[in-house]
Amino acid sequence: MPFTLPRLPKTRVASVLGYTALTIASFLLFLWLTFPYDVIERLVVDKAREAGTHLRIGDVGPGFFGVSFDTIQVLPAPKDGEDPDASRALVIDSVTVRPALLPIGLAIRADALGGDIAANVGALGKPSLSVTLDGLSTQRGNFVAYTGIDLDSTLDGALDLDFSKVNGAADPSTANGALSLTLANALLKGGTLTGAMPLDLPAARLGTIEIAVPFENGVGTVETFTGNGEDLQVRGSGTINLARNLEASRINLDLALRASEAFAKEQPLIGMGLNTLPPDREDPSFRKARVGGTLSRLSFGPGR
């Protein structure tokens, strides 16, 4: 006679399953709430420093199925032997990081500069990064102090890159993909472009600036760089060479600049300064300038 297990009453089966599920859920909730988030904070700060970015994080704790970071300061690169200047830090209000399924990796959401940043980091196979910027204001988040440029505009954009791994980590110098940015109704109020030849910037209506840069093996070639403002018009071309340490990435940008007659009269020093630049060969009404150096230390000078 075959042996058969006794059947449990349906109510008892439901109770067993319910208590088991509650136990597992309680354990996961306890783990989530008591996780050593200070360890995550130190790990993020250390990894950012290795990549050439200096961070300070106000608070780390549980988020929606993930980890939440509040009041993140992106500090400017310090001078040799000095501490980073916290008064010039770019401030991100909050960031939430959680697991993602498509692609398998991490989903990141940030409230920053009065707008939203959404990013997905792919962890399987080739590392990948997808970022969208929506409604970021250059007058928020201490952007003016961080960059030294007093610009009033709204920034939207997208970045899609994939990388090869070097020593187990994604290497930006191997990036393939594209970057696109739009600065809408840009109004330059002033500021200083720092570098070997610091340049004080005048107030100017720059209009809408559009930038498109495809990347291949870590080298971005500027495909589109246009601005058709009432005061200044600009065209740009050149390259961006990404480095493993992002702040060491090199920018070589050739600009063609033209000021309106009214603006040149209002800003005679700018008008004279532009006239000292060599004329553009294709259109002599534009003047050639060049922006070059590393991402952390750019300089402005005459073009060729």
C-alpha cells in the first residue's frame, strides 16, 4: 500500500505561507533599515575621488527599494596642497539608486538644479551609461559659483555611452556613443572663464545653443555647436578626449565668434578683443578663438 502524506487544511497552508512571507519581508525590511549606509557613503566618495571627482554627502539612508543620498556637494578640483573650496561646490538636492532589470544594473534618479536627471548603468557585459537631463537651471544648485560663469538658461540633454573594462572597471577613454545638449534662451550675465588667460565675460544674449558630439574609442568629435543669439553668434568644432580620470579629459575646441554691431558698441572692450582675433577663413565676419586644456582647467586664446 503506497504511503501518502496527510493533506494539511487549506487554512493551515495559507497560514504557514503567510507567516513565512511575513518573516521574510520583516527580515528584508530590518536589513534595509539597519544596513550600514555609512559604508556605502565612504565607498561612493572614495570611488569618485579615484575618478577625479571630489564629493561630500550630507546624508545616506534607505530609499524606495534602494539607497537615498541627500545634499551631495560636487567640489571643484583643489589646488595642490589645499582643501577643496566648499563655497564653490555644485549642489545636488537628492539622488536615489536602486536595482534595475532592463538593462540589469542600477537606475539612478536625481533632483538637481531645479530639474531632473535620470540615469541607467548597465552592469552585465559591456558597462553602459544612459543619462537624460530635463529642465536643469544654470541659476540653481550653486552652478554659477562652481563654474565661474553667470549663465541664465535651461539645460536639456542626453548621453548614451558604452565602455570597455580596464582592471575590472569601466574606462571612459574607451567610450562609444553620443552626447547632445540644448541650452535654451541662454543669457550670459557675466563671470570669468578661468585658465592661463582668464577672461571676464560680459552680459550677452546668446540665444539657443545646441551641441552634438558622437564618441568613438573615447574621442568625441564635435558635430554640432551653434548659437545664434542677438548679441553673439558662435560656431564650434573640435574634439573631446575622455580620460580614465574625467577631470583630466582634454578639450580642444575651435570657435568662430561674431558680435552684433549694437553689442560691439555697448561692449567696446569685447569688440576690440574680438578684432584682435584672427578672422575666420570661411566667413571673415567671424573671428577665431580656441578653448583648450583639461576639463578642470580650461584656457581661452586666439584661434588658428
